[in-house]
Amino acid sequence: MAKAALTIAGSDSGGGAGIQADLKTFSALGVFGTSAITAVTAQNTLDVTAVEAISNEVVAAQIKAVLDDIDIHAVKIGMLGSPALIETVARALEGFDGPVVLDPVMLSKSGVALLPDDAVSALVSILLPRATVLTPNLPEAAKILGEDEQRGDDAILAQGHRLLDLGAQAVVMKGGHAEGETCRDWLVTRDEAVHLDAPRIHTRNTHGTGCTLSSAIAAELAKGASLKAALERAHAWLHNAISAADALDIGQGHGPVHHFHEVWR
């Protein structure tokens, strides 16, 4: 039987991030993808020009329709635009007992705010305790904690542990915003902290990397991998997707990563 995953996120008309990136990732990693769209965005590789939220009732109906019929093995949560929507998603998932990957999408690659300030506290109090793993980048981790962004390993780990104290079972601190020739991600749990390193790839085509990593982790969890193994596979796969991104030559700005680098010839 095919494993299936559900992504709850916004739509990206440019195809590089959000629902589109999640479904491409699920497919590339051999998982059947389902979706609940929380917002429609008008965006491309240059900018986000419009955002329109889907009603909470329709978001809840999408999630219910999927869970009522399809055996879902993991859920990835991305863009959520309001405290009311956060509450709606939490209620809709009350009967789901599988792994949940929470990606706190706050800014687009072009710098447009996608999560209002008043929704951050709702995310922390309502969804963080539901998350199997939280996957913030360094600016998002700082925003959630109300602290300054950190770059050094010790400070990043300290923030990761403070995020655990807010209720997440595990945290992946994504190091793409740090500096240096090595990109380091940290998996932080109450028992250990493990880092995964990769050479930094100098390319502007990194649109959707956060969405893609979180959905790759969800896909591997859906297939039964441990959290550590899921992150290791997702980390290596995303590195190769970024390495192959320039070959796509999509758009004039921050282009997408190459989700199908393992299957396209």
C-alpha cells in the first residue's frame, strides 16, 4: 500500500514553494500527496503580489475530506494566516495520531510577511505542543521566542532547547541563514543534539527550501523512518535538489530547487 501524507499550506502560483513544493517533494520521495489549501498567493520568483485566505470552514472541510477517506501517515503544516485558522487546523487534526511536521512560515523569500504578529502566540500555544517536529529557520526561531536571531552553535542550540520548552517534541534548527561555507542544520531533542553539515551552494535558486525540507521530513516519516533518519535523508536530498537548481533556469529571481533531480534526465 502506498504511504500518503497531507500538507496544510498556502498555494504558490510560481510553483516553487507552499503546496506545490510539498506535493512535488512527496511525489519525488515516493509518497502519495494530499492537500488542504489555506491561502492562494499570487507570486513568482521575484515577489508576492497578492494573498487571499481560504475560509476557515473550507480549510476544515478539506482536512476532514482527506482524513475521512485516506489513510494519512504524516501531516506537514505550513502557511497559516491567522489565530482563528490555527485553531481551526488544530481542531481538524484532533483525531490524527501520526507525526506532524510544523514549518512556521513567516516570510516569503522576497521578504513579504506571511504570518501576522498576532498569530505567533496562537501558533506557540495551540500547535507547538501538537508538533512531532518544528522546523524553523534562524529568523523564525528568534521570532517565536521574541529574541534576537542567533548564529553561533551554542546560541542556536540554546534557542532550540527553549523551543522544546514551549511544547515541541523535537526541533530542526535550519542553518541556511547563517554564514560561512558550511550550512549546518541541528536536530534538537530532549535527549540529544545532532548536526548535519553540507557545503554551502552559491546559487540564488533557493525558493521553497524551507517548505521542501519540512515536507521531505514528513515524507520520510510517512514511510516509517525515525526522526533522525528522516532528517538525514531529507537533508541530503535537499542538498542535491539545490545543487541541481540552476539547471532548471526558472524565472528571473529566486528560482525553485530541483525537486525531481533524481528522476528527470
